[in-house]
Amino acid sequence: MYWKLRIPLILGVIGVISGFVEKFPNLFLVNTSNFIKSAVFIGLIGIIFTILEKTDANEKKFIFQ
């Protein structure tokens, strides 16, 4: 059975971005409110997901067994 990489890539992107935010909190807007930090987090995920969609990386198929 073949699956597209859309769901695994989005889960990977969410995991990697949240890991970077946890590991390097000083890099992502230190003295701002939680609302702005959340908006930046969601924005980063949205930008990366858009790049993956535009480059058709999500359309590649892999075998799931």
C-alpha cells in the first residue's frame, strides 16, 4: 500500500519545530507574551508546510507495510 508523505512530514515538522522552541527558547522572542510566542510557532509551521506544498515534497509516495 502506498501513502503520500503529507501526514508524516507535517508530524515531523511539528516535532522538530517544537523541539527547537523547547531547546532554544532565547532564540524565539524572549520578552514577549505567550500569545505572540504561539503565533510565531504556528507561523513557522505554516511557512514550512507551505514550502513543502509548493515544492511537491508532500506528493511523494512511500510503501507502508
